Amino acid sequence: MPIMENLIAHLFLARELAHRAHLQTRSFAQHVALGDFYGAIGDRADAIAEAYQGRFGVLLSVPMLTGNPDAPIIDTLRAHVEWISSQRYVAVSRDETAIQNLIDEAVGAYLSTIYKLQFLA
């Protein structure tokens, strides 16, 4: 599968898993942090996909990934950040700065949520 399609699929999976964790937590801080995250990450995924499709004149076919809903959400988010960091320049050149900036925004959402889960929940 092309890397960009996989990157978008990771963002969609994070949205789904964060939404589930948001509904299951007893921590108000975690509930709010995850609510903010799953609300924003889908929009960021959409922006990345649309920019990529507009730039390269293609339509992406984003697969459905599966994850472990029982894994701690913070571990899942950390793993996604590592994967995105390792694959982002394979998915799209460093020279495509508009798309890279959108990926930065998505990673920023992950990192902010990890901080909130680690230190505020």
C-alpha cells in the first residue's frame, strides 16, 4: 500500500481509538484531551489527503487499519508519532512543504495530547 494512504489510515485509526478511550475513561482531563484530539485529527487527516490529491492529481484509497482497543491510548499515540516520523518523507518529499506543514500539525495534535495524558490526567 502506498505510504501516504497508510499515513492517512493511521490518523483515522487514532481518531477511532481515541474516541473509544474518550468514552471509557473516568478521568475528566483524559476525557477532554481525547475529545479534543479525536475531533481535530480527522480534520487534519482530511486536509493532508486533500492537499496531496490536489498536488499530485490522484485519488487516495485509504485502507482500514485495526488496532488494539485495549492497549493504553497513550502508547498507541506514541507509536503513531514514531511511525509517522519514520515514514513522512517516504510518503511525500521534504520539498512539498505545504503538505509537510499539514503533517506537522497532525503530529503536533498527537504530541499535545500525549502531554495532556501524561501530565494532566
